[in-house]
Amino acid sequence: MRLNHILILAAILSTPQAFPYGTAHGIDRSGPHELPHRYPPHPRTTPQCPQGQNSYELCLQNNRFGARLSYLANGSWRRAHPIRESLSVGYFWFLSRENIEATVKFLYFPNQKTFRPYWDVLSDLPVRLEIRDYKTGKVSRLRRHGKKPSCSQNNSPVTESTSDLGPCQKGRHSLCLGGETGKRFALDVRWKVPARQQQGKGYAQNLDSQNINSHYKGTTGKFWFFSPTNTELLVKILEKESNHFEIAYAVMTDLEFELRVRDTRTGIVKTYKNFPGTSCGKKDILTSPSTDNGTPPDEGNIPGVFHSGCSPTNKLYSPLVPRRGTYTKLDLRFDVDISGYVPGGQKKHSLVWASKNKRHSNLFGKIMLTDLGRRQLLTLRQGIGQKHGNKEKFIRQLSMPPGRYSIHYTYDMGRSLWALRIFDSSSRRTFSGQRTVATFRGVPNVRSISFNGREALTMTFGHRTDGSLGPNEVCVDGWVWRNLRVGLE
């Protein structure tokens, strides 16, 4: 038995396959060395763009390309946040996901067998873009501050007045943006390629329908020409302050096109042109309080400046006596200079009371501010035909230190929506002219309200010292209200 064991062991040691890396006497150099089949070699992998929730890199074209954007704010460079829309297109936001500031696109040209990047910015801030090709390892770094030099005189708008005051009708080729309803401006695009004798209309799409810009519906949209995944034009309309609208659009094509923007309230049309071979975006003023001559039904404009003061008859205004009828919407806008808050405890300062015929039971909105030191507390009460204890009480914290603000309050009973928007008019702490302090929304308790032709829509600015002050309410002294505008529809 021992001899048999010895013979079997000798046979095994003399077999090369017993040692895949060589023989019992050393390394076998007669051929290439291979790992056993159960341990396959690791294939070499090409680096890819590291996409993920916590990544600041926008990954496009199957993760071959990565784009990083940074912007200069308050003396320091900060990283922008990416949003991937499709295989070839993505966006960046700075402070809020609802406010898109830049766009990047990688387009493949099969004839040249190459990719071409397009990018543009909606913001006025200096930006830096880093593009990395993970297949070749090539890195490109680009910078921009404001408008492209080649676009300085290339896309001045053509303005004309029309009698078309019809509402914006959203369709395949029509985009509706701006205003509280998102339908103040009607936009459409026509493109053409003269060399190929081709022309057509751009296809419109609101970005909120893609859950990219869902919180501020009706502010941002896009146009595409040939494919819905190939964005050619990104458009944003902002209301910087009361009735002051601006347009900013980013271009990611070098085709010739015309962007037409119609104000449904005034009928004014602005046309912006992009010449062939260029990619020129723009930022422009659409309307301002001094240029907007549109007047919705039963609207009152109160000129002058109103100073608050502590007296029994302080600041009671009845600027509008509506015609007899039923109304479904109140639109109230004004500017206010807050000089300071009354010290000593949590005092309620009245921003505005809006009611029917000075009756607290028919309250469109009572907006008050309470100073908490570093922050302020906003309280809004509203309710038509309700006792005080049954009215809605909406409370939120926000930052409204002394300064100038624009207030836009909409009580839209027909759409079951009230909305309060506050803009900071005294500083530029936020970017791209989007100086929104806060936006609040709720639901009115009625669907309409009637006036008999003698009842008035009444505004009260600041609390009065006539015995109507509630607990912790104080008379506001030194505040200034301007540019009051109110309308019923």
C-alpha cells in the first residue's frame, strides 16, 4: 500500500496541470500563464461619470460626458446642482430647484462622428463650466459673465402693438408663462434652415409638466424643433416685483429662429431673433409698473405715497366701488417700506386689511407681521361670511427685516386658490433678479362674492388707534405704502 501511494504521488507531481502557474520544479515558461477557469480575469473598465443624488456632476450621453457648473456669489465660488432631463440635455439650479439658471446639451453629429456641446446661462452671475470626456480623459473649462460678446448687438427685440388681447391658449406650439395663473404671456417660436429650404414651428412644453419646476408652475418652459429630448430653447419669465416682468431665455442651437412673446393684458408683442450660425440668449424687460397700461375689469389705481401714523382715522382707503354683480377674483398689489418694528414683546404689525365694505366678517385677507428678532412671523386671516373664530389662520416664519418690499396677494375663488407672494425690492440677496422672499398658498372658503353697486372694497394699512386693536396689536408708525393697485374680476 505504501508503494502504491508513492507511485500515485509521483504521477501527480509530474503532471503540469496540477500547478496552473508552473510545475513542481519551478515556473513553466513554455506558454502564457492563465488563471483557473473558476477565477476569470477582471476586465478593464472605462471610467464613467459618477451620477447620483449627491453628485454635483451632470452626466449625459450614457455617462460619457460630465459637466460641473459653479457660480460666483458674495465673493466665493459655489457649486450648482444638476437636473438631468434626457440622454443629451440637463439643467443647473443655484439656490432653489424651482429656479433653473443654466442648461447644457451634448449633441452627436454622425457625419463627423463627434459630439458638440451647447450651453447657456439665464443668470447674470459669473459662471464656470467644466466639461470632462470620460472616454478620452479630455477636460475643457469655460467661463462666462453675462451676455456673449458676439451677441451684443445681435438680438435686439422688435416691439409692436396689436389688438390681440385674447387669453393664452396652451397648445403644441404655444407656451403660456408668467403671472399668478401662468398665462399672462403667450410664446411661440418659428425656425428655418434656408440652405435646406426647411422651416417650421417649435414645439412647446412647460417644465412643470416634467416635475422639474413643479412648485412655481408657469414660470419656465422649453421649445424643441426635431425631437422632444433635444431642447433648443429654454425660456423663463419672472415677476421681479409688483407687475414687473422680465424674460430670460437660453439658446442651444445655431439655427435661425424668431421667438414671439405676446402680453395678453396689453396686446404688446416682442419678437427676438437668433441669426443663423449664432447661439444668442437674452434677458429683457417685458413690462414694468410704468409701462403696463392694461386694466382688468373694475380695477383701481391709487397714485401717491401713503405714510402711516397713529391716529383714530389712520389709513382707511376705499379705492374701488365695484359694479353690481358677482366676482370670483381679487388681485391686490402694493409696495411697502418697513422702517422698523415696535420693540418690546411680540407685537403684531398690520401690513394690510382687505375687506368688503369695512366688515371683518367679509375678509379677503388680513396680513400681519410679528418681529421675533432675527426672523419674522407672518399671520394671514381670511374668510368670507364667517365669524372671526372660524376664519382660516395661516402662520409661517420668514425673513423680512426693515427694507422695501412688493406684495402681491391674489384671492382667486374661481380657481379655489389664494396666493401671497413677497418680493425683496431693497437688496439683491437672491440671484438672477429672482428676489422672492416667500410664496404662500391656500384655499378660499367661498367660490364667489357679490357687490350691490354701493358696497366698497376697503383697504386698511397699519392698525388704527380707534379701539379696534386686538391683543398684542400695535399701531404702525413710519411705514410707507406706494403703488397700490387693486382689481376685481
